[in-house]
Amino acid sequence: MLNSKQRAYLRGLANSYETLFQVGKDGVTDNIVKQVSDALNKRELIKINSLENSPATPKEIANEIATKANCDVVQVIGRRMVFYKRNNKEPKITLPKTKK
């Protein structure tokens, strides 16, 4: 679970990222979940776009992907979603420390 400081840090990093996947009229399929999981293992932070003809709202899509891919939703703005999942073997992104 990310705190607000970590989420803000990841949002800043995601500004320069390109959108990797699009969710269209078929919604969130098993294929999309697998591709998102693979991309998160490699990159840790990705952007996804929801098309106008998708059957659900971007927030619903983001929650479904986060649940199925076991990752965190960093941000949903308009039709863009940002996801984060830490790679424990080879971490690429160092998050700000949390206060205890």
C-alpha cells in the first residue's frame, strides 16, 4: 500500500512515461492482465489508456486491473491510469521512506 508521498513521487515519474496499453470494447481481458503483469515486472510503473468504447469507467477498470494483477493504482485522471508494482528481485524505482 502506497502512502500519499510515495504516490505523489510516482505520479511525477509517470509524467514522462508513454501509454503502454489500451483497454477497449472488450474490457479487461485475461490477456491484458497478463501483459500488464509482465510489463510491471519489467518496468514497475506503467500507464494505461481507456478508450471511449470501453464498457466500464476508468476507475472501475483500474480497480479490476489492480486486483487481478496484484498491483497499486497510483492515479486515474480522465481516461489514463498509472499502476505500480515493486520488483523485489531487481527494483528500479526507489520510493521515499514511510514514517513509522
